[in-house]
Amino acid sequence: MEKPLLSGESSGHGRRSDGTASYTRRSDAIAYGSPYQKAAALVDLAEDGVGLPEEILEKPNFQSVAKLYFFYIRLDFIWSLNYFALIVLNFLEKPLWCYKSTAASCSDRDYFFLGQLPYLTSWESLIYEGITLAILVVHNFFPLSYEGASIFWKRPINLFKVFCLLILVADLLVYTLYLSPLALDSLPFRIAPYIRVVLFILNVRELRSTLVILAGMLGTYLNVMALSLLFLLFASWVAYVMFEDTQQGKTLFTSYGTTLYQMFVLFTTSNNPDVWIPAYKASRWYCLYFVLYVLLGVYFVTNLILAVVYDSFKSELVKQVFEMDEMRKRTLKKAFNLLDKDVNAATEAIVNFPGTGV
């Protein structure tokens, strides 16, 4: 039986029975293989959606930029290790408020419950952060070498990553000035720990996809939350007006703001039935208002929020799956175009030399 176009039996590459090389990695097949092997690699790429950006496939210097891309992904272990180091840094660097605390040191675990991880010194933390930031800059700007500026700067995610990197660099410079004896006397806040988490999310494909879905749901979520807020405001106003001259109004619903807070807590049933006991003692008919409020709030409004959020999540997920399916179709089309070139060449040969046909 003839060997497959892409072999997965061993690392490296061997020889097929027809004398052509048999590649085990799709990267080698795309960069060095025959048109059939390139097409097989593209079909494999379309199957899982992980690999070369589809815009690169249109470039005339495809093979040269593909080599740069595959060199980039071979360093994935370094990139992943660096992002892990960025997250760990949040637990190893000493918080700024520790420098201001004169009563006790952060090293005193009996006074500050901060775990048992050792803190880095200021300059150790600065060197650690500088090294990880340098690797981060290389990782985020390396795609310029194979994508080109026209593709790289067109993607919103790349622009957002560069913006986050600029914030990290600025924050590091300010922190360096703070550590120097002649510059800043105080530094109330550092944004770098939060930006590190954002960059980590942006560079993990699954987390980034989930974030895109949540961002797409935001409009619908705000609409349904506005509806629930309107329900809470109206119900609180009715309760404040209804019980203004009763014992309920004198003890619990003393102002509209207090009534709004108590009704919000009642929306979660945390103070039910304690909040309406004074009104119930005055007249048992008053309990009908609170029972109706709880029934509408808990069993209608919350279920409405759940249904709308679930439906919006499902719609955004369908959009994402549709986009992935379209990308898969475009990649498969490019794969078959590679084969179509050879088919057209063979067809022209048959037309030009009819005697060679079947």
C-alpha cells in the first residue's frame, strides 16, 4: 500500500515509493512538499483551524514567509513559559502598600495573611519584569516578519496587544523612576499586574474566543439588565409611597434610597420575610405586595435574564462557528486550487496531444 501524503509515524521525513519525500509535519509539507503534499497539509490545516493565517496563503513569497511562521511556532514553549512567568510575577512582587506599612513588614506572615511565597526585592522584581517584557515584545512583534505590516496592523487584536505593551513599558519606566532615589517620592498604583492578565487572555485561543463571545453579548445583556433595573426602581418607588406613613416606612423604608436598597436585597430573597414583617403586623393585606414582588422578581425577571443571556450566548457561538466554517472553506479552496493547477496542465497536454489521451 502506498504511503500517505502526510505521514504521522515518525519524526522527520522519509521517502515515498515514487521517490518524493514523505513529511510528518504539515509545516515541512507546506514549505518543501509537492503541490499534492501542500494540498494535503492545507486540508489538515482546515480540519483543526490551527496554523498559518489564511492571508499568508495568498502571498507570492508564501514559502519563505511560511518558514518564518513555522520557526515562530517552534518557539511556542518559550512563549508559553514567558506568559506563565508573567502570571507568577503577580504573586512574587511585593505590593506597593507594603512599602508604606511601617507597623509591620509583609514578611511577617502572622500579621499579613499573604501565603508562603517569597517576595522578590525591588530590583529583582524589576529585572524579572524587564526580561519577561522583552520576550513579550519579541513574541508580539515577530508576526510582522511573516504577515507584513499591511496584515499585522489591520487586525484589531494586534493593535490592542501593542496598546497593552505600551502601557506595560510606561508602567515599568514609572516604577523604575520610583525605585531611583532622585525621582518619584510615591507611587499610589501600578496597572501592570492587570495588563499581564489581559495579555495572557489575549494569547490563549480558547480564552480569547470566550472573551469575544462575551463582548458580543454585552449589548443584549445591558438591555435586559436595564429592564430589571427599571423593574427594581419602579417597585421601590411604589413601596416607598405605599408605606410612607406606616410603621414599615418609619422603621425600614425611611427614604427612597433605603427603600431601593432593601428591595434590591429582597430581590435576592436574603431578607425575606424580615423586611416586610412590620407591614404584615399592621395589615396582612400588605404581604400581597411583597409576595407579588418576589414572584415577579425571582420567578419571572431572573428567568428572563437567564433566557436572554443564554440565547445571546448561543447566537454569538453560532456566529463564531460560522466564521470558522467559512475560514475552513477558504482554506480548502486554496488546497484544491493547488491541485487544479496540475489538473489544468494535464488537461492542456491532452488537448495539445490527443494521442496521449485515454
